[in-house]
Amino acid sequence: MPKCPHCGANADADAKFCEVCGKSTSQTKQCVECEKEIPIKARFCKYCGFDQNKDPFDWS
């Protein structure tokens, strides 16, 4: 049985959202810079190298 990547609760194989925490059960997310699919826990995009914790509109 799959688990929620956020809280670890058991999730149905076809569930799109966790019944416990309400977050997406997807194991991927879109890079905030290049918008390619990357692992949900990735801090840096493997395609463009962008730091996922940085605001793409912050030019400072």
C-alpha cells in the first residue's frame, strides 16, 4: 500500500490526496523555475539546478 510522502499515512493506490493531511499523494512536483517534473523532496532541480526554496521572482 502506498504512503503519503508528507505524513507517511497509508493511502489508496488511486488516491490523489491524503485523507489524513490533505496534501497531494504525488511523488513528484514541478520545478518552480523550468516546470519539469522532479522528486517531491528535491531541493534542487536536476534539469536546471534551481533551488526550490528560492523565490524565482526574487532578483536580489
